[in-house]
Amino acid sequence: MQAEDILGWLKQNPAFFDDYADEVADIYVPHSHRGQAVSLAERQLLTLRDKNRALEGRLTELLQFGEDNDVISERLHKLTVDLIQAEDLPGVIGTLEYHLRERFHVPHVAIRLWLPSDSGLREFEPVGEGVVKLAQNLVSPYCGPYVTDEVLAWFDDAGPALKSFAQFALRTGEEPFGVLVLASEDENRFYPDMGTLYLQRLSDIVSATVLRLAPTTARVEVEELPAEVGD
């Protein structure tokens, strides 16, 4: 008789443990940690305690996860409110960088926008074709250790020490008009399997805010880009 057969029979005959309670109490089995024999009843109790500890640990993790999400949601809400109050694109960029560094504790932030602007801000400096293609391919935020050499150069002297990045496109509809990159010296800060829900929401918020304050001609050009690409 196989172990599975015995287990199946016991499941079908639960009264066995009542009918032979004394005999079951006399059965001793090895204890995996103590290195000694314990009664079957005690072994079952120990097993239940181990399962209970595992469940408590999982519950603690879920509670911590929920608390962390609450914190992120609150920070994102404050960022959104401040971006709504920004009166121009320099104000948007300054507000964004402040929140990301001071409230989200992202040590390095770079943004590039290919929109017409006479502001003289670094964020509007021309970008290479590779960056535009990168933005077009970023249908969702990318997190991991890789960026192009051009993107890495945006961080100046800090670039060689950076180990992890979050990159996502700023877009209207399907066509991107910019890229936002977050970077850290910690290789585990932005990793491939991390959730990107809040990064995507951040992308949507920043995209909408930038377009709201962009010159009318810039908004029209961005909206017409898909047709031009298709010609």
C-alpha cells in the first residue's frame, strides 16, 4: 500500500481518529528540528504552529505593502496638486524635480522634451534620433540597469556611478514628445520585476501637465506627428 492510499483512506474515514484515539496517541514520529521522536498529536500541533507563523509573516508583509502604497499615493497626490498649480513649463519641471528628489527620494532626475521652446532650459536641448525611438518603444515604463550612452550623459559626472534606472515616455495618445528618467546608485532601486503602476500614473500626470502649458503651436505639432511619420 502506498502512502497516498493511506492518506486517501484516512480522508474517507475521519472517524478513525476517534475510534483509535488511544492508539494514535501512542504513535511517535521523528521531529525534523529537535532530532527526537514526538507523538503524532504533538507533531500535528507543531505543524499547525509553523503554518500559523508563515501566515502571520505573510499578513505582516501584506499590511506593510498596503501602508507603503498609501504613502506613495499620498505623495503622488501632493505632486499632482502642485503640478496643477504650476503656471509655466519651468515651474512644472522645478516642481517635478523637487517632489521626486525630496519626497520620493529619487537622487537623480533627467527630463528631455522635444517641443518648441525659447526658455533656454536644458530640458529642451535637442535629442538624438535614438532617444526618440527609445520613447516610441516605451509603451510602458522600463526599470532596470540599462540606458543609452546619450541618456547616461544627461546625468553629467554622476553618470558612471548610476546602477539602476526608470525610464518612461511622455506622450499624447500614441506619439511621445519627451522622456523622463529616474536614476540611482542603488542597483536594487529600479529593477526589472518591480511594479510600474505608479510610474505609469506619474507619466500620465506629467504628460498632461506639460501639454497643458505648452505653446499652442507645440501642441498642434505633437498631435500631427503620427500623420507625418506615416507619410
